Amino acid sequence: MSLSEPRWPRRGFGRILLASVFLTGLAGLSACQVRPLYSSSGQSAEALKSIEISEARDRVEQEVRNSLIFLLAGGAGEPANPVYRLELTVTNRLMGVLYDSSTDLAAAGRVVVKADFNLIEIASGKTIRSGNRAAVALVDLPNQEFAKLRAVRDAESRAARELAEVIRADLSAAVAAERP
């Protein structure tokens, strides 16, 4: 086959196969529905602003809660007349991953922050969405105790902000499905 010859099949099974693949691709694309998830206007944005979040029990849960309040309301704070209530429970854990065999101390680790959540419509008491999500932040663990505590706290804060982003996306999808 030389460069001047066409590479497309001219007849027979190859041409039929090529046409069927093209038509199948078009049929698959026609079933797609595209809607902006992070739109700043519309009913779903207003619904996100009307979500009340349960009180926090510790510092990491407070970080997730504060980030969620900011993300859901666009910096406007908590709603005066909430339509939904988000029950949120957050846990965190530090795990060492690189151990020095001579000192039996971890040189690096990861902080895992997990959240169980339940979005409830206040008027009816109906659960709109429930689930659990997790976020991981890596951390270096130095020998100095204060530096180690500060590094763990910073990793918890990073994981909490990331977890709030994931939960916001999940809530946005749930509210968009609830309100057509």
C-alpha cells in the first residue's frame, strides 16, 4: 500500500463496519445530557444556599462544616430559613506509612478524614441523599514534637477542605435531581 492510496475501505465488510461504528458513536452521544454542575444561577444554586448544617463536635468537623457553609452559600453564611438539613459526622485518623526500623518511628504518614452525611428535607423529613466520603492528605512527620503536631493539623485542614468540596458536589447533584 503506497501513500497515494486511500486508507478508508472502499467496499465490503470494512465499509459496513466503519459505518456501524460511526452510527453507534452518534447514538451514544445523542443520549448524553450536559448540565453545568457548578452553575452560579438557577434553582439548584438557591437550593444549596438553603442547606443548614448540624453543629460540629471537634476541630476537624468544624473545618469541614465551615468549608461547606462557604461553598454552599457562596460566602453568604448560614441560611435564615433553611429548606434542608445536613446531618454531618466527621472522623479523622493519622496513619504512619514510612517507618524507620532503627527508631521505630514514622517519617511520613497520611491523614484520612471521613464523613457520613444525611441530607433531609425539613418540611417532610424525607431523606434526599445519604452517603459517606473520605479525603486523604499526606504529611511528613519530623522529629520535633511541635512540628509534628503542626504538620498533622495542617494535613487535617487540607483533607477537611477537600472533603467539603466532594460533599458539595454530591449535594449539588442530589439537589439538582430533586428540583428539575
